[in-house]
Amino acid sequence: MKKVRVCKTCDRGEKETRLQKCVICHGFYCYKCRVRKFGKLFCSKVCAELFFFGDED
């Protein structure tokens, strides 16, 4: 069975919009929900901040 890909923020699927995969959490996001930070694209502000500032240890 094929897994359905949807935007993790708005739940729109591949038939409705183009989806991209987040490099941090590997979730999918659409062009309307994407977050651009320092020239890179992410699914959320949390993932963008994790990429640039890392996780607290």
C-alpha cells in the first residue's frame, strides 16, 4: 500500500500541491506553509532554528 504524503501543517496532499521534505524532521510541507530561514526551506520555525542553532544539550 502506497503511503499518502501530506503537508504536516495544512494536510494538503500531493494531488493538490507540490510537497517538499524537511531536512530536519523529514516531514512534508507545501509552498504556502514553508519557512524560509537564511536561504533554506523548512517545514516550521522550530526546524529552522534547530538547523542553525542546534538542540540544547
